[in-house]
Amino acid sequence: MASLSAQAVKRAGSSYGVTLDYSPDSVKEVEKILATKYEMQKTHPMTEIEITDAAHLWGAYIGEVMKRIHPAHWVRDSDVAGENALPIMYEDHSGESYPCAWVYRRLKNGEEDNVWIKFHFLTQPGGVKKYFPPKNHANPTAESAPKS
């Protein structure tokens, strides 16, 4: 995936005039590239193979940026998402993320699957749990306990 990521850096420069430097803010530039590609599909639709290839290319870049923020490694398969999901698994066993799938959905669905927003929420201190804490069903609070 590191070599695909390097290809994404080259493609961003040669095809889009964008410099990608593996900084978190560079993912905003990837989002702009994906927005352009999505809009271009209205007149020049991509084949399923082209979408999958683009998902791997740009997803590899996003994943490599994520790995610099939160130690992780790439795996091919996922217990959660299945075979060939290509997630990054976090070294602290806190979970996995699917940047290639994010890009695939961005190219299929448009702005509703904005990769910058997903990246931003996941890479903030506390990650998604900061904004959507897990519910503790084992110890309900007094507020949620039935009133007698």
C-alpha cells in the first residue's frame, strides 16, 4: 500500500497540480480530487474496475496518512468487513478503518461520503468515541433507570 500511496502522490501532482505531503490537511486535497472525479463521472462514467483502482490508489494515500497519526498496519481481510476489505488495523487494538472503502463510496455516492469528514473525525483525539461514546448497558445511570 505504501507504493500505491507514492503513486497517488505522483498522480496528484501530474494530473491535478496538487502536492500531497502526508500531512492531515493533505487529505482535504484528496477530497477535492475525488470531488472532481465524481463530477467528471456525470459525463464520462468510470467503469467498476476504474472505480476500484481509484479507491485503492487514493485510499492507500489516506491510510498512510492515518498511520502517521495513529500507529497501524494494513491487512487484506477483516473479521468485520470480510475478505479483501483492505483495512488498516490500529496497533493498540482499538479497531480498524477502511480508507479504500471510503474512497469507493465517495466515487459512487458523492459528497455524502466525504473522505475528509471521516478522516477528521477518526483522527481527532478520542476519535469517533469522543463524539459518539459507547453506551454502557451494564451500568445504567440513575437517569435511565426505571422510576418506581
